[in-house]
Amino acid sequence: MPLDARFADVLGLIDTLVNEFKGGQADIFMIAKEMESDIDDLMPALNAAVYLGFVEVKGGDIKITNEGKEFLNAKISDRKKILRQKLLNLEPFHTAYSLGLRKPFTIDDLIEKLNEKGYVEAREPGIRHLLEILLAEWGGVFAGMLKKRGGDVYIAIP
């Protein structure tokens, strides 16, 4: 799943791109060097940033998008709104949100629904743990759209 990066790593990537490189554009090797990171460690954050529309890859360079700039310059409350809107259109959050509109759901309910929709990632080993982290970190802490109580996940926004 493209959002298997930590949110802080994505934020660090786009912040570095804007604040350390002219025009918000640089070669990935230069970004990795600036962030004192290995390229392999940077790739999940880059994939997530592309998936969210915050950066684009062109001609071997990574470039911040207007959406990425808007997100970076927004207040925390506005960042949550922006992220929430993006996540509502992406899996597994779209399905999680749809499930949660009817009633609280479990991670197993989400896996079953993703399987029904044909998402092969939902059959991978460790998917349960990954989904728990994704829903808690991205959907809960940073987007403020999901909460967990016991084994149930429920919608935190109308």
C-alpha cells in the first residue's frame, strides 16, 4: 500500500524539497543526501507523497506540486482537512470510511471488504498490522477522521 510510510517522513520530504532546494525541485539522490537518509529508506515517503499528489517525478527529479505547497503552508487544522479529503478518495481509507458510516467496524471487516473489491494487498502477510497502523496514524492522528475503541474502528467526523 502506498501509504506505508510514516507521515512525519512525508512531511519531512516535502519540507526539505521546498526549503532546501531552489524551485522545490531536486534529484532524489540530493534530497536523500540533504535528509541524511538512504534512498531505500526515502522511497516509502516519496511513494506516499506522489500518491497524495504532494510531489511529482519528472525527468529524474522530484518536484513539489501546488497541492504540496498548499499543504505545507497550511495551518494544522487545515492540513487535517486537506489530508482527510485526499484519504477519503484513497484505499484503504475510502472503504474504511464507507464501512464506518453504517456502524463501527473491525480490521477484519475492512480486510474482508477489501478482498471483495479485489485488492490483492489485503491478502498479504502482515496486512492486519499494517492496516491498524495506517488507520491509527494516517486516518486517526493526522486526518482526524477515524478513531479506535477496543477492537472497533469508527468514524470521528460527520
